[in-house]
Amino acid sequence: MQHKRYLTAFALKGLNSLNFNFILAKKCGHIKGVGTPVVHASRSRTQGVWMKDPLGVMGKDTIFVMSGYNSNQLKIYRNIVQFKSDNPKETITLPYYFHGTGAVVYGRYLYYKK
């Protein structure tokens, strides 16, 4: 029996569409360059994803982390210092488990495969 997988959009709290639309119109840009990889932190698990919102809606330094390959937890760090010390500002329990590492935060939404 095959399980169906769906892409899910989860609205992050504390944001409204008016703020999102304003920021979306002002923050579009291009990649300036790609450099040598830099290790910022490491974890015991080898799978997972950490990301930033390119629009910076929840703060330009905010980091979002989904550990592992199959979970329903999203950790939010205020900045790189909190991320390095594994001291999240908040942990959100998602309504569905994510599968894989192909998630992205864009504006006020987290997109992930359930």
C-alpha cells in the first residue's frame, strides 16, 4: 500500500498578510555569490534542515530548524548564537509530521512534505 504525500503550508504565528505583502514587494533580489562552506554548528543527527526566511518576516537573523527526517517539531532560534548553543526561542509542534529535508520558510509560511 502506498502512502500519499502532500506539500503542506503552515502559517507561522504572529504575522498577518498585510505585513507579508509589504515585505514581499520590498525584498526581492538576486544571489550575489556563493562562497566556501562554513561550519556554524553541528548536531548528533546527520539528517535535517536549517534555514532562514529570505524575506526576513520574523527577523533577518531568525533560524528555523527541523531535525531528522521524520518529525513534527520546528525549532526557532533568534540568531546564530542561540543556534550554536542549541537554545531555541520557541519549539512549535506542527499539525503533521514532515518527511524528508525539503522544507522552506518563505514569508509567513513553512512549506514541507507531509
